[in-house]
Amino acid sequence: MSWLEQLKRSLVIARKDVWIYYAKGPVMVFGLIFPLFLLMAFTIGRNMTVRDLFPGLMGMAIFFTSTAVGPAILPWEARSRTLERLVTAPVEVWALLLGDVFASFVFGILISLIPLAVAVLMGVEVLHVVVFVLGMLLATFCFASLSILLSVYPPTDVPATVMMLSSLVRFPLVFISGVFVPVDELPGWGRAISSVSPLTYFVDLARYSISGISYYSAPVDLAVMTVFAAVFLLAAVKLHERFLPQRFS
């Protein structure tokens, strides 16, 4: 079966995920409510303009929304017994997972457009529009791929378990990625740690897009996010191929 036919099946799976999972409670909590209150806790009482908040705001919006759907899809599918039908259907594991990535990608893009529109209406000017849009699309796909990787283990049918464990990865990444403190203001050890987070490179790119100033260059930010996206997606496919049978035991 051709890869193009498999890709069409991925789009069908993505459409199914959109209709079923976008309004689920854990998706709304982990995708919208948590990052909103986290940002409020950091900014209340501090003299920061919308322009200062923009890189971190967009980083958190894209990161949390694009990783909110993916970790919960397979546990829900396993619990409702629909995963068995998907696995026995003529669809490859990579196509199945890519459909989940597409669903997470669309959710991340749609929701993150809201804070972007609000920021623009409040006077934030994006100087490098093409770079920012490209970075936004690439970062969303990268984080969506990460979300599928986070759903690998444990191979359970309890969505809350996977969501909580994935949060143990997501929340530390927020604090080391220059969201609240720019990378160039971190100590040497902080900059070294932040370099292992894909979120660092999008926040850096967002800062460059509105000010022309960044810690890394724009091509480096884009290249590193591309590498992260490829690694996350490949690792997710390989690990799911190994652990997927355990979801039926």
C-alpha cells in the first residue's frame, strides 16, 4: 500500500480525533487552564508590557495546546475498545500516529491564534512575519510529535495517568526554556540546560520576530526544531510499535 494512501488514512484519523477529543475535560484543563493560571501567577504584580510577555505567552500557548490532545488519545481509544479496530485496519502504525499528530497540530494552531490576535490588537508588532509563521508551524508540529511520544508509556487505558505523567515532563520544560527569563539572562548552567528543550528555540524565535534580537540565530532555531520534530516522531513510532500490543493485555 502506497504511503500516499496511508497519509489519507492519517487525515481520516485526525478528523475523527478532532470531533471526539477536543472537548474532553483533560484536554481543556491541561491545554488551556493550566498555562493561563501559570502565566497569571508569574505576571501579576510585575511591571511587564504585552510586548515583553509575547514570546513567553506564545511559547506556552503553543506548547500546552499542541501537547494537550496527543497523550490522551491512545488511552481513550484503548478504553473504548476502538484501538483494536484501528490496529486491525489496513493502516500502518506510523500513519495511525501521524493522524494523532495532525489532530494535536490543528488544536495547537487554532487555540494559539487567540493570544496572537489579542497581542496584535494590543499593539504588538511582528517585524519578521514569515519567520514567525514558519516557526509557529514548525514548533506546533514538533510539540505535537512530542505529545505522541509522551503517550508511549505506561501502555494504560486510563487517560488521567498518562496526562499526569506527561505533565512531569512538560512543566519542567516550561521553566528551563526562557519563557519567564530570557536565555541570555540565565547563568551558564541554565543556558546549557535550556538548550535541550525544543521550547527554548521557539521562544527565542518569537523574541527575534518582534525585536530582532535573539540568543540563537533564526536559522539555528528553525533547524533545531526540525531535528527535534524528526527525532520525536521517529522515536514515537518505534516505541509505539513495541508497546502497543501491551495495551490489549
